[in-house]
Amino acid sequence: MHVADRAFGALPLRSPIIVVRLSHDEDLVQYRALQARMERRVRRSLFALLVLTSTAHAQLVIFTYDQWERLSIGLQEIYLAGAIDSLSTITTPPTAATAKYYNDCLVKKQITAHIIAEEMKAIVQTRPELRPKPATGALLQSLIKLCGLPVPDWPSPSQ
């Protein structure tokens, strides 16, 4: 049995490669070196592709309420989940307490994106001026209605 047959005969190949019948051990070494170079190129290409696509997906997309309302129910809820996530994770020190307040409220009251979406629709029915504005305005109004306004941590008079 030939060396290449023993090395590759019964094993499934991990990547599509051209199988060449090798006649010498030196050819096998060259073949493995070529395969390693091809794998490195593919990995670099995949890495570049991932970097380019993840950058595109990380861009902020803001819908008006009208645009948001035209989305399917599932996409509406996904959009809300992303907006809430960005509110609670992208904060600055002055807004961190507010973000934590709403995050804790959503968890404690088990408020889902579906509940928020229904509340947004009810609010916009009574406040049609919110329709052409960003959907996040109606989202914030819904959070205030469902959770109330956060009480700021004012310094006590003794401090």
C-alpha cells in the first residue's frame, strides 16, 4: 500500500482538495505544505469576510414608528430587543442608573418585547404625533408607562 493511501485512504477530508496519487514520501510532504498554505489563505479570507460583515451589522438602524409598525411582529420584537439592549449596555456614567432601573424593571416584572410592542401601539393611537418620529420615542414612553420614571439618586442634604 502506498504512503498516501495509508494517510488519506479511509479518512474523510476536511476541506475540498484535489486528490493526487503520490509516488514518493517527498511528494506527501509537499502536498501537506500546500494544503497548510491553502488553509491559511482560506482562514485569512474568512476572517476578513467576518470583519467586514460584522461591521456592517453593527451599524445603528433607527426606524420611525411608521416604519417599525410595517415590520412583521417577529421583526418588531427583535428590533425592540436590540433597542432595549443598546439602552442598557451602551451607557455613560450619568445614564447608567436609569438604564439599570429599566433593565431591573423588565426582569422583575417579566416584561417581554411583545408586551412593550403592544404598549407602544396603544400609546401611538392616543399620540399620533409619535408616528413620524423614531420608534425609540414610543419605546421610551412605553417603558415609562410600564415601569414608571426612575427616581434620581440626589445627594442627601447632609452630604
